[in-house]
Amino acid sequence: MNLALFSIAGATSLLFGRARPERICENAVMKFSGHLGKMLTTLDDPVRYILPLDDERIGMNDLVGQHISLTYAGEIHCIACGRKTNKIFSQGYCYPCFKSLPECDSCIIKPEQCHYFAGTCRNPAWGEEHCLQDHYVYLANSSGIKVGITRGSQIPTRWLDQGASEALPLFRVKNRLLSGKLEVILKQHVADRTDWRKMLKGTPTPVDLPAKRDELVKTCSRQIDVVKQEHGADSLEFLPEATTVTIRYPVSSHPDKVTSLNFDKTPAISGILQGIKGQYLILDRGVLNIRKFSGYKIGFEY
């Protein structure tokens, strides 16, 4: 579980000037009101999901098969500073925060460009806490095999957010920059992105990830050795004994055709919740990326 996300979500009511979110029960219909946050996950069978609305926590698994409604109230607040904004950037931030906060820097998307050691990190203290920690390079099977990286404390959260059905750690490294360098090497041979539409359409064919790991490491051994020589033998550790993690999601029905729903175009979204995968709610009329609308004030009913 990502405890940092709990702290962020728990602080939103203070940022938005409200002691607690609204909760009303009318004729057995539960009604909530608050600002959306990234869904919180727990690795279970299936994955357990909680939807945060300010300080409120709504268990979503039990709602699969039920009719739900989400209505955008016309307000957006930055998830970092609470400023009211007309548009969000980088999944929940106002423009000033997007331009100034280290978690919104371009090196978050491209870890091989981490510039902490160049002395130009937007916030060195943040960099020490998040980038100068052990990171893992992994293989995952979400819409097919992909390579990815994540901070150690983000396992398995990162895999669940991506909708991976299988995942396997390959290397443990000393910092984010190193993980990015290894990812660049490996992505010459496998994808580094998830096809989210394909991911939502069903469970991918199982893959022998350990065999693929061994094949990749053999193919890329010279380039990996160069990184090791440049940064020191103890800078990275190969993990041949790691085992594949298998992940199942609470989905009763996958869509044949994926239609993306958007609060900016359709303020009132409702339908039968057919499942949850990654950060998506799968409704009978389309899919909604909850993380994309972090900071949006909505009304939620079921």
C-alpha cells in the first residue's frame, strides 16, 4: 500500500478548506461529495480498491455489478497546494506546481534524465527521499511484455496501477538514474509502455517472465556491464531468484470496444460498474481513468 498517497489524500480536506467530505444516505442510496484522488490498492485476490474523496474512503470491490454515478461539480483544486484551477497538469497539479515541483519534472517520465547529481534538482531534499533510494527494474505483462522501473516502496503499487497481470523484478539499483539507464538498454528489445486499451480488453496470455528475463540479460550483458563499471559493482544487483507475481483484478466483464469517458466533455457519468483494472473504472458505457481527474470535485452515488 502506498502510504504516501494516504497522506496526500488525507490532507486534501485541509487544502480545500473543508473539515470532512459530505456523506448522505437517502432512501438507501449512498451519496458522497469530495475531490477525487488516485485509487488506493492492496494486492489481494482480486486486487482491492479504495476510492478516496477527500478524507472519505469508498470500498469499490463490493460495487462491481452495481449502478454508480459520478458527477463533476465544476471545481478543480491542485492536489499539492489546493489552489483552484481551470486545468490540471501531470494528473492533478496546477500550472505553478507543475512548473516548480520535483514530482512534476520531466525526469519523472524519463528517469535516465534524473539531474540530482548535476545539482539542478528542483528540490534536493525531495530528490534524496525519492530518487536516491533503491529502485527496481522489472518486467510486467499488462498488454504484453514491458520493462519498467519503480522505487522499492512502490512495489507492488506500480504494477497494480499499470494493470499488470504478471510482474517480475530483474535488478535492484541504488538510485533512480541507474534504473533509468538500465531501462533504456532493455527497452531496445521490449516495450516500455502499456497499451491501455488492450490492457482493459482482457487478461493477456501468460508469459514465462523468468525465461524472458534471462534472454534479455544475456542479450544486453555488455551494455549492463558498462553501467556497472561506470557506477561501481555494488550499484546494481541482478535478482535471479525473484519469482513472478500473478495479479487478478475485480472484473466481471471486459469491454469489446474501449470508449474513454471524460468529465470535461461529460460532467455526469453513470452506469453499471463491470470492473476495475489499473486506475480505470470499467462501466457498461465506457471506461474512466480516475487518476487522470485527481483534484476534480465530484458527487458519487451508488
